Amino acid sequence: MTNSLKEKEIELLEQEHPFDPTSWLSEEFERKGINEKKITNTFERKKKFDEICSIIKGDLTDLIERESDNEKKNEWLERQHDAIIGDPNAMSYFINKIKETLQKRNITSVDYPEFYNSLEEAIFHEVWGKSVLAKWENRYQDSEACVIRGTELWIDINGHFERKGEFENEDKVKKIIEAFKMRDENAVLNHQQPELETEKEDGSRITMIIHPRSKETYVIFRRFIVKNFSLEEQAKRNTIPHEDVDLYRLLARLMCNMIVAGRVRSAKSTFMKTLISERDPRFVVACLEKHFELALGKHMPDRLIYELQASEGDLHQAIPRLLRMEHDYLIVGEIRSKELEAAMIACERGERGMMSTYHLTDVQQIVPQLTRHLLDEFPTRRQDTEEMRVAQNIDFILTMGTDRDRTTKRVTGLTEVIWDPRTRSYDTNTIIKYNKRDGKYYYSSQISRGLQQLMADENEEDAIRFLSLLQERERKAPIREIEEQGVLV
């Protein structure tokens, strides 16, 4: 430890505070239940906080170095590693150690950034953790996304990104990137591979892009803010009409092969999980993902769910293994490329009820678009054969949309995909459509006979009720009304 640092440490520890107005004010806020500290950050306040961070970092580093038992030292280092990558238990343990050290040193201060909940939490994140990124997690829990651009922190607030802070320097950002890379021993991010996707413990998605792919370093975070996966909750959020709760409940239980499609951040995964939650909890679920993002087992602990992860390179091994595991239906996290082959095989060799998500803007182009994915991965296959596979295997495309401000997510339609073996061609049939012009939903009950039979085979009573509800809606708001107006293409 340098002489100057020792002098600063002694100065901090020898300060006498017979009456510290700032500490008194902080205690009064806490006593009265006022959590947000209205404290002006000045250079001197930041300097004092930085000095405390240096002292505690030195103490804990010395503590590890003094440990003579190698096993205990390794255990400590492993916990420190787990804390850095975000494991909640390890973080709690580490923060408590910081608190103990503060107490031994008799250091108390309210001179730390206002978005932290305590001094010990602030020290942990400033020295080992997320630094300014903690502002998003602690103060903007209803925000779906944030972005680090260079050293700037941008937070999505009510559908619009606002600049809400800046990291001290690029090294701080690099440290955060390294922490997220540590979560996966196979993670690579360098000039040869300048993009990396990973996820946090809570399923939040992290995308990292560096030079030369991007002009600046970008770290993009997306998280699921909906915790209650019920159709009633979706109706409350205006994702579906309240009167259609039973309609979508029946749709979920009829075990159709379905893709939930839409643009980025249109709540595709959330609505798919809602439909899964409406299915019989006794059913065994097999789930295949590139990254563990859906967290089905965490959200539905009362169900037996097999969660497997596979990269594009080993999908050919994961799919047969998954199909051999006893299950009632299969979920594919998100279709990007080879995942589509997994979904097709699941429909052909597994049980009905496959669901997946997909980025899509034009539902009428779903069959050729998906066929192109298959041909890109398997160029020796015939286009007409793969087109037939897609059209035969998928029953419905449920589309999701959002306004430009992204504050309201909604189901925008339900479309049947029909394969005609006589003409060897496919067609699409719109069953539900949201009309943006008048903000209303329109319906059709004209589901193909083939799909009606498949639904009846699953549960005849539910199939009859589902068609009956569609007929009721159709009498009040038939799709032909907006088709005649030229609203539907």
C-alpha cells in the first residue's frame, strides 16, 4: 500500500463526527421510509467514496493472500468469481464480507452513488461488479432494455432510450464484458469473433458487439419484466381482449403446432410462455434453446420440464436425444436457422403441440421464408419438398405487434397454414386479425376440416367450444368486413 493511500486511510479513520448532518439526514430518510437519497454528487464526495473502495479492495485482497489453506483460498476465489458473474448467493456472501470489513474499520458514509441501496453494495459493484449498470437493475426495474454504447449507459424508459449515465472509462466497460464472458467457458469475443450472445441467471439476454463489427463497443441487455404468465395478466396489459381469455386458453390446450411470431421486443416469448402455462401441468415438456433464456423450469416449478441447450454445431446430436426423452410436447426457444429443423422433426416424430418463436413482419410470407432457412442450412434438399414440410407441420402462426413506443404489446392475428395435397400448394387463412384503424379485432371460424379433425382428436369438447367462440365473435365482427375494405392484404 502506498504512503499516500495510507495517509488517506488514516485521515478517513481518524475523522471525528460529533454531528454529521449528512449522516443524520440519511438516517432520517431511512427511519421515515424515504429510499431515494436527494444528495448532490460533488468531486469531494466522489473522491471520498473512491478512497473507501480502495481501502476495502486492499483489505479483502490481503485477506485472500494471507489465507494459508489453499482449499479455503480457492473456495474464496470461486465465490468471488461467482459473485462477479452475478450469482445472487455469492453476491450476498461477498457483500456481507464487505460489510464486516467496513464495521471492523469503523467506516460509515453516505457518499456513494444514489442508485445503490447501501455502501457495501456500492463498493462491490464499483470494484468488482457492474458499476453504473446497477442503476438500470436497481432503479428501473420496469425497463425492458438498456444499452452500453462506448462508455455511455442508455436506458429504455417507456419505450424510448434515454442517456442515464456514463462509465468512468473504457476499462470499466471491458471489465463488465469480461465478467459476462466468464459465465461461459466457451465464450469467445475478439477481432475474429466480434459478436457474442449470452444470458444472465434470470434469463436476461446479453448481446456484445465490438470492433471491427461495430464502430464502438455495444453491450445490449434485454430482460423479461412480466412475471405472471397468465392470460388474465395479458388481458390486463391489453395484449388480448378480456373477452378472448377463454378463446386463447382453448387454443393453448388444443395442442396445435404453433409459431409465435413478430418483430423484436413484441413480447413473443412472454406470450408463448403464457400459452404453455395454460396447458395441462401434468404434461412433460422438452425445451431446446441456443441459450437458456425461457427459464421454463424456474417459472413453472410444478412441472417436469427438460431444458437442453445446443449450439448450431451440435443440434444434430441434441435433437435425437431430446426426441428419445419421454415428453408430451416440444418447445424450441427461438427459430433462427437450424432450430427450424428441430421444430420440423419435433412435429414429424414427436407429439403435437410444438411451439416456437420467430422474427417475422409479413405472415403471408411465412412458408417461403421458413423454407429458405431450411435450404440455407441444407442446400441439397428440394425446395418443393421443404415447402411441403413447413406447410404440413405448422398449424397456426400467432403474430405479435407493438406500437412504435413499444409500451403496448398485443396479439395482432392468428393465421392458419394450410397444405393442399391435391394441388401440392399451401395457403394461409386468417382467423383473428387486429385492425389498427379502429383498434378492434375481427374473426373467422373457417378453420380447415383437416385441422378441425386434429383438434377434435386432442379434445373434442374443447374443439367444439373453440369453434363456437369463434363463431360468436365472427357474428359481431366478421373478418370479411375489413377484407372488403382492403385492410387485409
